[in-house]
Amino acid sequence: MAKSASSLLQTLKQYIKKPWEITGPCAHPEYRNAVPDALEYRIHCPATPRVHAIVPTSNPETVYDIKYYSRDQRRNRPPIKRTFLKKADVQKMMKEKTFDVADFPPVYLTAKFEEDENARGGGYQA
């Protein structure tokens, strides 16, 4: 009796569906549930590689280096040099010849002109 009741329930389960299985994306025959089965979930451990990597061998100078720190220009800067001046150094620099005005090129605007402020309209024609 129990066996026939369970087979009857199994038969009814084939024809009676949940409301969300009648319409919507779940009703499509190609729909696959997003949650994997227990046996499908994690077949291989993440720490063990399935396939060993094949590293190509080449000349070291022709291989492009992808490390960022080797191409970082901020790290390739020369060391900062600091100069400490003593009083004797400063006095020596003061005694050295400095630049003269004649060492620089002459200014190209050397002509002077005088504006007549007493003219009608300040010298402008209207």
C-alpha cells in the first residue's frame, strides 16, 4: 500500500508544477539552475593546479619584464645630494666675480617718447 501511494505521488509530481516553473525563465527547457549540485561544486582543490604551467625558455634580455617596480621611474632616481656651506665657502663665493650689466644683451626698447597731454582729446583724434 505504501509503495503504491509513493508511486502515485511520484506520478502526480510530474504533472503538477510549482507556479514559478510554469512561466518565466525557469520554464524554458534549456534553463539550468544557477546553484551547482554537491558533486559539481568543487571538484578540484583551488590550491592544486590541474595542469602544470609550460614556461617558454628564451634569452633573458629579450623577455619583457612585467614587474612594475623595475619600470617605476620614481625608484630609479639618483640619490639626493645636499651641499652644506660653511662660512669660509660663503665668503669665497662673495669674493668671486659676479655678473655685470654688460654681460646681458641690451634691451630692445630703448627709445623714449613724450606724450602731449595738453592736446585736445589727450592727443587722440576723434
